[in-house]
Amino acid sequence: MENIFIIAFLVTVFFTAFKLFESKYLEKEEKPLKVIVRDAIIVFVCAVTSSFIFFNCQEYINEFFNVVTETKVLNANNTQIFTGAPEF
């Protein structure tokens, strides 16, 4: 869970830095801090949501792309190997 917030925080910091750089040097018109903070909060919520979905559904995403790219991959968690004596 910490990874989700670290990624979201870094994305928000980079977004805010680029937004301040854009308003100061490219547009040469300062935006109100209220607008930048609002945009940063929206970016933070979106980053947390997308990171949460990605980390919790990573197995399903990998399976989907294996089907799309027609890659044959065995999942080690689902593969069972019997190494004991046969019980029949």
C-alpha cells in the first residue's frame, strides 16, 4: 500500500513542478495558487486510483496481454508438480 502512495506523491510533485514552470516561464502569466492546488489534488486522487487498480489487478492484466499477444506462459502458482509416491 505504501508503494501506491509513493508513486502518487511523486506523480503529484512532478505535475505541480511542471505546472509552476509552465505558468511562470512559458505562459509568463502566474496562475492562482488555488487552481494549482486543486489540479494537484485531482492528479493525486487519479494517481492513487490508477496505481491501486494496477497493483491489485496485475495478474489479470498480464493474462489479458498474454491472450492479446498470443504468448504462451505457464503460471508457476497454478502449476502443480507431484514429487511423492503415487497413491493409487
